[in-house]
Amino acid sequence: MPYYLGIDTSNYTTSLALCSSEGDIVAQKKRLLQVKQGERGLRQSDAVFQHTQNLPVLFSELFAQVPHARANLLAVGCTEKPRSAQGSYMPCFLPGAGTGQALAAACDIPIYLFSHQHGHIMAAAYSAEMKSAAERPFLAFHISGGTTDLMHVIPRQNSFAIETIGTSLDLH
């Protein structure tokens, strides 16, 4: 059976998922990043360090669960930045994107890079069994990392075009 591998390294969690060619999640592994007692969050350097430690362990666990997936990967998808907006950047996405790019190159398979925001939208559509997310435009709220955005989402081949209609100022 062919598989797709998803990788996300946010400022909260290291996550891997294997999907079948039919779009079903067949295995997933994730680990919450540890915040020191009394701290209110993580510095980016601490998140990058934890992802660097978590990824090899989670890969081992994921492929132990579905060993035949190694030889049957069709593509890798990775988050590379927080949002699709120009200049959007956070170092915590580098370990996952770099690992995904290395794996895709080693296996000679395509890689798809997208924003963490795209991942949130797809996860919501998937869990709501919203098949129409790939067919027609819709509105979505994205609530993550201390901000709230209202977005107009337009399906594109293998992705979305996202226009932010409104955003909050509540980051801090």
C-alpha cells in the first residue's frame, strides 16, 4: 500500500503522520514539547533543540508501527513556516522541514512544503469529514499561538490560497 508522510514541528509539538493513498491516517506519533516549570512558553532555540531530539525517536516508533511504509512512500509533506504570508518565519519549523527534505531527496520522492496554518485548516476539514474543503471556497477561523485569524480559503491543487480577512492583536 502506498503512503504519504506528514511532518510538523510547531512551537508546541513534534508530529508525524502516515496517510494511506485513500487519505486515511494509518499511524501517527507526536510529542509535546516540554516547558520548564514556571515558564510561560518556549524560546525558539529550545523548541528547535527538542524537535532535533524528538524526530529520530518518533520516526523509529512510527516505522516500527508500519514497517512496510518505508518502502512505499509516495511523498512527504512538511510545514515550513507559520503562515502563508510573505516573511512568515519561525525557527521551530526548520527541523521538520529539513528532515522532510532530506528524506524526500534520499527516497527520490516529491516533497510538499506548506504553512502550519494550512495544516490546521486541513486537520479541521479532515476531522469534520468536510470533503467539500477541496471543492469550493469557505471561511475558516485559525486560533493558534495567541492569535485569531478569519480567513477566506480557496482550494487549489494540493493546497489552499488563503486571504486573511481579519486578525486579532492578542499575541501578547
